[in-house]
Amino acid sequence: MTIRFGKVAVIGTGALGGSVAAALRARGLAASVCGHDPVNAQAALDAGLIDSIAPGLSQAIEGADLVVLAAPVAVNIALLSEYSNWASLDSQALVTDVSSTKSSVVASALAGMGAVRSRFVASHPIAGADRAGPGASRANLFEGAAVIVCPTDDSDADACERNHALWSAMGARVAIMSAQHHDRLFAEVSHWPHAVAFALSAAIGNGPLADDARRFYGAGLRDTTRVGGSPADLWAGILLDNRGPTLAAAAAFRQSLDRIEKAIADGDRDALVAALSEGERWRTSL
Amino acid sequence: MTIRFGKVAVIGTGALGGSVAAALRARGLAASVCGHDPVNAQAALDAGLIDSIAPGLSQAIEGADLVVLAAPVAVNIALLSEYSNWASLDSQALVTDVSSTKSSVVASALAGMGAVRSRFVASHPIAGADRAGPGASRANLFEGAAVIVCPTDDSDADACERNHALWSAMGARVAIMSAQHHDRLFAEVSHWPHAVAFALSAAIGNGPLADDARRFYGAGLRDTTRVGGSPADLWAGILLDNRGPTLAAAAAFRQSLDRIEKAIADGDRDALVAALSEGERWRTSL
């Protein structure tokens, strides 16, 4: 299925929303792309990512046949829950999002969108920009990336097909799972590992050897802590929004970590090799 | 100071020892390089990393003017402490090592080498091969890398100069610090982060979502866990050898992690942003 949209509204034109806009334009998938973002819209327009700025959500979605929510997750949730005029949405339009968490997004769409909730299908592209802001946008960000799609109980088949076609047309491969499964999985493979990387960075930065560490760290620390340089504000929102699964992932991590630390403290080489080997085995299977 | 060695003995011809051998030969820094390694020597010879195989330590160091200990740290320590014939070492020879920990290596050299202990200077090149074994050796591994050098109280000036010239000639930049400072620093920036990466990998691999995680992990997890695929056996030795500083780094990490986890559990956004920001600030300063 090839797809082409008329007016597209991108709500939140930071690195990810800007990349959606850029990809749509680069591939000729939209007649026009308007952006709404109280902070980043002008920079996105200046960078040629969007064609026009919408001053508010009403103007953005008016006449749009694709609405992409790409603000921080708490903002996306607020828009889905609290916008009073979702009824004005074109009944054939598709609404999707790019948030890193899905259960609360889906719940907000079901609760807040009224009759047009059937046109909402949640999406999570597994592709991160290195930095924040529209300047970090890349038209090819989704090429070869996985996009997890979580239909709601009320998503209609046409909206699901259009959403699938949207991401496929941008070069991504689509996988479908429930929002609950998504959130458990991404707590393990993304959200909690981010918390760990922040903690590793903070512990070194707060310690007496912070300056030496900056001079002498190697590739191991560079990679292990890389996502610890992500925007704290954004990640606070994600971690809080996915609190339950993240705390479950934390508990599983602490079990493995406790075992390693105890073996070190006990000087128990066999136990330590066994505990480390579990990690080595999974990691080398990637 | 330019430098050229006659016979060089590389004890342990895995990825790191093999890279030392390859770098010496590629840059014409040695007349000959012999290797001793009960497991890897033949593969190192076949790969052209060394010129000959020495069946034992005695044959390896006989007539050598450079001896590089590149076995796992526990083996290097055993050789320094327990080899009964260090007195046969040429009195002008330099002995160094490439272990990731330094205090116990230095102590073993001082205790075990007798009169020739003045010819030992400890080294730690901050450069890791991606895989284990001589096949992962690279002649350019040390180009642009830092090498931490830890003279002992008894290292003589000539040995220090020759060791400095050795690493400089392979393209590395040398920094000098005490073995104790080195071990505290590398517990923070390398040893404990390895333990964390092993634990992250193990927790996911032991969980019910291990297969999904393998399909859908992104760049964040790939980087955060990369060193969790390191050889468990080798890293057990490093973590145990540097036990005290590693446990201290673990305690500092747990403070930062506890703060983040508590803020998530409490739903305290301000506290969470503050805790994550400490990590973001240090990491983005790199």
C-alpha cells in the first residue's frame, strides 16, 4: 500500500517530531506539514522541517488527515485527555504519537477523544536522536528502524492500515504488540537502562575523581554512560509515566547486581564467573 | 627519545599482548618478538604477530631487553611473585605489564623480583580489543590511546624513561599516577561500570522478555550493555583483584541509583529531575 497525506500536523517539533516532518517531506508523503510547538516551531520552520506554524492545536488539526503527537509524553497525554474539540477532527484522519511509553497514552486517547478515538493508533519508533531540539532532526532517522505499534481496543482497521503504511513509507519495519507488553519490554531494554546510565554518570560526577575520570575514561565508560547525557527533564517524564514496569525492571536488575557485588565482596571467584557469564551469554547473543 | 629493542618477550599473546607484538613489529621497534602463552601462542605465531614461541618463561626472558606481561591479571601477579629466576633477567631490561589493575601488580613485582625489581614499571593502556584472543589484535590499538604508567617506589629512572619511550613510540600518550590512585579511578570509570553492564544484560537475559528484547532493543541498550559481552572469566579476575576500590565505586553508584529509584517510586518529579540532571551534567561535559 502506498500512501500520501494531504495536510499533516506535527505537534511538538523537537528532534523526533522534526524528523517525522523531514521524512514526510523528503519522501513526498505529504502535501503540507504544519507544526505546533510553543518552543521549537520557529526553529523547525527556519530549518525547513515544516511548511507553516499553527498557533494552536485547533488550527493544527483543522483539515489535517494525519496528526502526529511528538511532544514529551506528559504533554501528549494532556493533549489527548484534555483537548476539548477532538470532535472537529476529520473522521478519516489518522492520529498517532511517538511517545516512549504506551499504556497511559492509549488510555488517554480512549478517555479523551470521544467518537474519533477509533482513529487513534499509538506508535513508538525505536530511533533516538543524539541531541534534543529540531536541529537534531534527520529525514532518514526511521530508515531500517523498528516501530512498535499498539492499536487500542477501539482503533479501526483503516486507521491501523494507514498507520502501518505511514511508517513503512518512511523505511521502518512495523511490529504490533499491546501497550502493556510494550511498556514492560521497554522498561527493561530502555527506560531502566537509562536510569542506570544516569546513575553511573552522577556517581562519577559527584565523586572526588570526576576530573580525572573526564581525562582518562575509555570506550567502555563512553558507551555505558552515553544515554546518561540525555535530557533529564524528558526522561523524568518517561520514567514516571512507566513507573510500575520500570520499578519491576529495577528489581530484576538489582537481583543480578546484588549477586555480582556479593561475589566480589566474598572473593568468590566461581560465583562471580557464574553471575557475569549470564550477562555475557545474553549480550553476545545479540 | 627514539627507542629500539632487541629481543622482546610478550607473555600472554591474547588480544592485548598480540596488539603490543603487532605494534612493535609494524613500527620496527624490536629486532624480534617471542611469545609465551600456553593457549594462544600458536595462533599468534600463525597470525604473524610474533616471530617465535618460547616454551616457558625462562626461555622467553633469556636475553630479552623488554618483557611485557599481558596475561590475565592473576597470572601476571603469579609470574611476578612466584617466578624463581627473575635474577636471570638482563640488568638493563625493562619489564612492564598491561593489566587493568595496578596495586597488586606493583606489590607483586616489589615482593617477587628481588634485585631486578628496579627494572619494573607498571603500565595500563586504556585501549580494549572488542573480542578476546590473538585474532582480535590490532597493530594500531594504542595510537592516540592513553597509557597510565605507575612506577614503583623502586623503579629506576632509566626503566621509567624506556617505558615512556615504548608507549610513545606506539602512538600513545603517557600519564603517570600512583597505583593506588589508578585503582580507585579505574574502579569508577571501568571496573564497576563493567559489573553494571553485566548485570543489565543478565537481568534481561534471565527475564521472560529476553527474546523480545533481542528483537527490539535500540542503540541505547546496545551501548549501555556493550561491555557486558566481555569475557566473564577475565573480568572476574579484574573485579576481584581490585575488590576494595570496586566496592567503594559500587557504594557511590548505589547512592545515585537509590535516589533515582526512590524518586520514581515516590512519583516525585522534582527530585527525579534533580537526580538525573547530575548525571546529564557530568556526561555532557565529556
